Amino acid sequence: MDYQGLFIGENGGNQPPVSLDGTMIYKNEWTINNLYNKDEVVVYLEHQYIALRSNINKEPDTNPLDWDLLAYWCNNATVSNY
């Protein structure tokens, strides 16, 4: 998937949240005690985030070294893997 068409998060202007050769993997709602790996996408408080590195128990909205914001509002029913 080409990330150039996606809304870019807060990590620095026009820089994509992950490398362009990465693959996003949708994981549904973020849950505590789940291991998330780089490039996995979750929904947390109606926001969509992508993991920047492997992490566990790191809430996406308060851990910018582990997560980057992809979209400000997201409906779980309309997001899927490509």
C-alpha cells in the first residue's frame, strides 16, 4: 500500500508515519496486555494509530515514541486490511 494517500499524523509535517515499504496490519481496538508490532494499526478512542515499534501496555494517545496518529476519527466497521 502506498502511504502517500493517507492523512499524515503529528510526527513532523509531510513525513509518513512509517517507511513507504512497510505494510499496515489492522488489529481492531487497542487493548491492554496485547503485544503490538511495528506497522500494526489500532483504533483507540475513535482515533486510528500505527505502531512505530513493538510495544505492550503503551496507550496510543500518550506514547508518541510507540505510536503515530493516522486519523482523528475512525469507525471500526469501515477499516480493513488491503
